[in-house]
Amino acid sequence: MQWLDDTRAFMRRDQVFDIVRPVASSGRVDTRHGPILYLEDVTVSFDGFRALDALTLYIDDGELRCIIGPNGAGKSTMMDVITGRTRPDNGGAWFGQRLDLLRMDETEIAQAGIGRKFQKPTVFPRHRVVENLELAMAGPRGVWSALTARLDRSTRERIDEVLEEIGLADQGRALAGQLSHGQKQWLEIGMLLMQNPRVLLVDEPVAGMTHQEMDRTAELLTRLAGRHSVVVVEHDMEFVRSIARKVTVLHQGSVLAEGSMEEVQSDPRVIEVYLGE
Amino acid sequence: MTVKMTPSGSATDLIPLAAHRRILHGDLGGKILLGLMAALIVVVPILNLAVPSDSPMHISTYAVTLMGRYLCFALLALSLDLVWGYCGILSLGHGAFFALGGYAMGMYLMRQIGDRGVYGDPVLPDFMVFLGWEELPWYWLGFDQFWFAALMVLAVPGTLGFVFGWLAFRSRVTGVYLSIISQAMTYALMLAFFRNEMGFGGNNGLTDFKDILGFSISAPSTRVALFVASALALALSYLICRAIVRSRLGRVVTAVRDAEPRTRSIGYRTDRYKVWVWTVSAMLAGLAGALYVPQVGIINPSEFSPLNSIEAVVWVAVGGRGTLFGAALGGALVNYAQTLLTAWLAELWLFVLGGLFVAVTLFFPRGLVGLLRRREGS
């Protein structure tokens, strides 16, 4: 009696047909209700393993959010879902209220204003630092416009500004492949800034950094919040403590606790799975 | 290369303002290549046509044609370097585009024969009469016009390149897999062109050309004109490639070569860039083939042979991948060496070529250009 059920499901229209709905993935980012990122009931499984298990998470416009959690808690998978690298089995992901991230591909999402810094720094090693920034700059991404692109004064100034901001003003001419590990991380953040995204997803920004470099990174990220929404995934608790206003703890693919660092640290469940180790 | 540090200048000065501004800025090799082409265009016609043939300064028509062929190979190498050196796509099938350009030109030359063929048919080429065909296949229509043939020289390889690239790059076929399917493409075309039913002369291909644009194809002046056309084509194509490489598009394409996922993550549709560069490269290879055919006087399916495409890769590697002028140099030099060697050791040539490739890969991965630069640096 499958067909009967199907017919009933079809006939029972307490909602409009999907085709009548307006296309969700167009227009500007709408943040009138506060959050800029909505993840709702997102589930991702790989070969039966649930990397994300009904994860629900909201990021407010302009906030700096730290996401922590033990290995395998689903932090990177969450970023993959937001940036369109992984499609969830279930659930919804929205950028503002109007843009349905699940209907957009990786490039569309990047162009709409979600930038990501990967865990392993990936810059273009055989381009100069300034060229790395130039390539990341927001603007048309078409083939023909790239062929005829000119570098105007305002672009140059923007590149110089970002070079200054990430502390690489003296390294502009260097090949990106010759930078130190920490400098590459900053260059990547600089590339994110050139994209001028609404949301910056930053995956383990201080891995392998010295203490001094860490301090500078913390300062850089706090400066960026407000103008952009910044989501930082990090292992280093000391670093998280130094920048965090609001912390989300992930565990086994869903949110375990959320709140200020003190609240989270005093939560017995968190202590059990993560901080207590 | 060292960069002069000027404390006041901004580092953004290093990015070219626009692709066409000061296109040869800092490109010594390119200046030499273009200077050489200009010199050849002036000197070779004089030495061949004006200097009497008993003078030691005289260049024989045979030598002019031979040099013209080297320039065509240099152009093929240039087109291959654009995709391999700058975009990281190792094509093992570029000979297919070369041969298609050659066939388009060959079809024009066949129709120029008119009723001077063995069978004297005013329209049908000899091989069609021999096969008992009654009329010209539709795809031969229009090739009696030079402008149409010239258009097809670019359009046919370009279309094949576009379709192939569209299918391959959109499906994210990269690396070795792409090389293999490009090789399969040229092999499949070779088998197809061997068939008589295809209407391209089968095994024998197209030959017995009489004249081009009304000039006898074997006349020394025509040969010199073809040589000059090849030199001009090489110079012009070099400038086009250089403009591409210096534009932002060029920087995106090199970024794709070095870190494709990253390029995608900052919002570039890398497949479109690859298709674009691949198509341009295919058209340049077609142009090379079209200039090659009237100079050698024949085009047959063996031009599609995978071996030819692999040889072209060796030229680029020997000359210096990712330098454009180095690739052109490699294309000309390796073929010159082949001409010298096959005169005494014909059967050894393939071993020499293979050995050369191994030696280049192992000992000087940046090719001749890299070798020269290192010497200059030390």
C-alpha cells in the first residue's frame, strides 16, 4: 500500500509545494533577527559513524565565538558543512535568514561572504605575499574579468592596509612559501580579510605558534570581531581563554555546553569529557 | 632572481598594473626570443632569395623549410607549456590539436588542387574519386575558401579542447588520470582518421598539394613566406601567452597549479579557468599544425600518434617548463638535434630522446633555462 501512503502524503497539503517556494539562495545576507549562521539539526555520518549528531548552533552577527571539543567531536566537519565541502544527511544550514547554504556550492558560499582558514596553512607558495592577497581580494571571479583586471589605487591601498594589519608589511615581496609557519597563518588570515567576508571560520589558528606569535594572533582576532563574525576552532585552552567571550563545547557531534569560559569550565559534563582529562 | 629593496616603494608595485602594460618587463628570455624572430624574418628571406645560390652566405630553400618546421614545433611546445607549466595540466594529447589544425589546413590545400589531380575531378580530391564517392561530404564544404579554413584551424581544435576540458575539468579529473585520457583522446582520433570512411584520406592522409592562396607551394618565395608566417605566429603567440600569464588570470591559473582546493575555497571556479586556458592552448597548437602542413607537404593520421604528443612534453621539459620562451627553445633545439642525429643514427634517436627526458628530470628539472640561470647566478 505504498502508493496509498504516497498519495495521501501528496494530497495532504498543509504546506505549499516546494516548487512554489521562493528560491532561497539568492539575495543579501539577512541578519535582522541577530544570528548570521544557523545550523539546525545537522547530522553527518561517514560509514555509520556520526560525525555530527543533530547539531544545532547559532552564531550572532559580529560575535567572536570559540568552539572547543576533544578530537573527533565534529569541529572540522561542522566547518565543512558551512563551507559546502560536506553535505549533511539531515538538517539545515542558513547564512542569515535567506541564504540556504545546502543549496550553494563551495564557490558560491565563498563569494557570498563566508571565508575559511584551514587547519594546515595553505597559501600559494610560489606567489608573492602581495599576490596572495590580491588573489583573495573580494570582487568578480570570472575568467574574463580576471584577464582584463587592473590593479587600481584603492586596491593597492587595501593590500597595503591588510599587510600592515597582519604584520607582514616588510614581507610583501617575499614568496609566500618562504614565510615562517606563524607568518603563513597570518597571511592566511590576511587573505580572509581581503575576501571581506561576513563570517570568518578560523581552524586552529595558533597550532605550532610560539607564545609571542600566539599573543599577536589573539590581538588580531579580537580586533576583527565586531566588523566580522569570527568562529575559532581551537585546542589550546590558554589561547581560548585569552580571546573567548562565548564558548561552545562540542562532544560526539552535538553541543554539550555553551556560555562564557567560566560557566563552561564549571559545567560538570564538560569537566568529565574534556577539561578533566 | 634578486629583488631590489627600495624602502619607500610599496610591495604592490610588483603586481603588474594590467596584463598589457610593459608586457616584456623583466623578461629577458622573451626579449631574446622576439629579437631572434625579428632577425630571422629580415635575414632569412634576404639570404635565401637575394643572395646567389653559389655564395657561402646563401640559405637553401630546404633549410628555410626545415627551420620553418622547427618554429612550428616551438609553437606547439609553447602552447603545451601554457597548460603544463602554468596550470599544471600535463597533456599527453596535444598532438591531437596540432594534427586537427593541420588537417583543416590540409583540406584547404586539397581543394586548391582542383582538376589538377590524377583523376582530374574538379571538386573531389583524388582519394574520394578512388573510393568511388559521388559528392563531397558536408564537412568538406567551405574549405575551398581560405578564410573559412583559417577559421577552422582555430575553431576545430578549440571546440575539441573546450568539450574535452569541460567534461574533464568539471568532473575534477586531474593529474595522471587527465594525462591518460588526453592520451586516449589522441589515440582514438588516430584510429578514427585511419579509416577511409572518415573522409580524410585514411592511411595516406592529405598530400600532393599544389598551391596556397594562388602561389605554388614549392616555389622558394612561398617557402620563405611560410617561414616568415611561422616566425610571426610564434612571436605573436608568445606575446599572447605572456599577456595571459601576466594577467590576474595567469596568477589564478598558477594558484590552481599549486593549490587547487585553496583556490576554489577563495571563490574561484577553477574548472572554468582550466577550460579557458586549455582551449586557448588547443587553438595555438592547431595554429602550429596549420603552418606545419604546407611546409612538409603532407598530413596523415600518424600525426595523432601518442608518441608525438609525448615528444612535445620532452621538448618542454628540456627547454624549461613554466618559462614560455624556454619551451619554444626546447621545441626548436630538440628537433634540430633530431635532424642531426637521424642523419647518422636513425634507430638510436628514440633512445636518445628517452635518455634526454630522464636526464632532464633527474639532473636539471628546470631545463636548459634553469641551467643558464644557475650559471648566471653563480
